[in-house]
Amino acid sequence: MVIGIIGAMNEEIIELKSVMTGIEEERLGNLTFFKGELRGKRVVLVEGGIGKVNGAICATLMKNHFNVDKLFFTGVAGGVNPEINIGDIVVGTDLIEHDFDCSAFGYELGKIPRMEEYQFKADESLRRIAVEVATETFGKEKVWEGRIVSGDQFIASPEKIKWLKETFNAYCTEMEGAAVAHVCYIFEIPFLVIRAISDKADDDAKVDYPEFVKLAAKNSKTIIEGILERI
Ligand code: ADE
């Protein structure tokens, strides 16, 4: 079994890389994939870059080039559900591309015309394990299961949060997860997106984000390590 792990930024993968053993590097384009072992499992780890296209490229390469059996995305997100606090964990139940808008033709926001699915569902057994690990590690009150929405936008406005909550019932928002989920749907790869909250996507987001990104990324990574021990 080979497990793929994608993070968008260096902060989101650096600590996982530091506990991997037997690392070999493989360059594809300008991306560096790290192959090795983590918690007794064969893994391929990459810093994929920010945004949906980068997420989709990495997920596709993880499948087609590295032939992964399962794929994880680990990283940070902005909270949308007002009950969720900075540092909390969101395990994605399903993911939607919030900036997909063909409403001019009468489609619901997020709906991708001519595709059966656009609410891409995470693997249920990986979800269960992730929630178990997260709850044991951080306590029940810090762990959430819900919808994650992704778009090529850093959200920093109360109006936009309200819109994401009302339109999609989103728990948190980020910039890659739904694209990775979309690729996993096409190729039938079991996947899970785990996000820790670095900011609340409001007027303070650009101040909170740099302050909390490292802590949040660490929380998300702790859960990935715990999951690897149990699968
Ligand atoms: N990742 C972390 N915080 C975010 C935000 N507010 N918007 C989009 N992506 C994020």
C-alpha cells in the first residue's frame, strides 16, 4: 500500500517530512515528491502549491505516477462555522468548489455541469479513523466533521463567510481540497482532507493567519501520523 500526502505549503509538510525515514526525492516538473516511510507505511509527500489547479495536478500525479492507494490532504483553513475556533480540526465529509458558478444556465452554485457529482465525498472509513485520532489527541470539543469548500480565493470578509455558510453550509474554507477531491472522484481514490483552523476568514484573517498557520499545520499533521498508525 502506498499513501499519498499533499500539503499546499512548506509549513504544511515540513514536519511530516522531518519524521519520514529513507527519503528519496523525485522531481516532476518543478515539484519535488518525497518517497519514504512514515509510521511504518510507504508514503509519498509533496508540497503542491496553493490553489485548485496545483491541488489537481498533484492528486493526478499521485495516482498516475506514484500509484497511491489512498490520498490525504493536510493543512490549514479559514473557519466559516462561527462555533469553530482557531486551532480546531475539521475532518471533511464532502468538498465543493465554491467558485464554480454556472448559475447563468440555472445551475446551483458549485454544481459542475455535465458531471453527476460535485459534492465530492471523503472515504468514510478514513473519516472515522481521523475523528477517533483527533478526538483522542485534542478532545471532542475541538474536532468537527463537516463540509469543506475550496476556491482560488483567500477569504477575509464577514460577508463572504455568511455567503459560504448560507449557500453551502460550509464548516471551513481553503484553496485546494475540493480540487483534490474532484480528482479522487474521477480516479476512484479513497481520500480525506484534514484541515486545522488558522483564522476565521473574517476581517482579522490576514493578521491571524501568519500567527497561527504553524500551530494549525502541526495539529493537522499530528492527526495524519495517528491515522497512518491505524490503517
Ligand atoms: N487557508 C487558511 N485560511 C484561509 C482563508 N481565510 N481563505 C482561504 N484559504 C485559507
